[in-house]
Amino acid sequence: EAFAVEATLRRVNAIQKGDNMLPIKSISAPLEADIKMYNNEISALQEDKKTLERHTKSKEEALLESERIL
């Protein structure tokens, strides 16, 4: 979704470069900041997911080991 927004912003920027309209940067800057924030959140969530997967795997291994012992 973020990639689609970025592509749209690029197209709008290219279209409006020659116009005397409101500078696109005044519109795009907050959107770009949101995109950056969401991308950072996605990265953090992906790291959390990896951590949880490692934790789950180690718990599963410990459970299998305890079953072998018993």
C-alpha cells in the first residue's frame, strides 16, 4: 500500500511541476512522513514476528526434549 502511495505522489509531482498550483511538497511532505513512519512500524513488527518465531521454536524444542526425557 505504501508503494502505491509513493508511486501516486511521484505521478502527481510530475504532472504539477509546471503548474502554478499549491506546491506539491506542501501536500506530499506530510504523506511522505506518514509513509516513513508506517515503513518503520512494519520493520519493527517484522522484527517482533521473527523474535516470536524464534521463541516459539525454542519452546517447541524444549517440549520435545522434555517428552524424550519422560
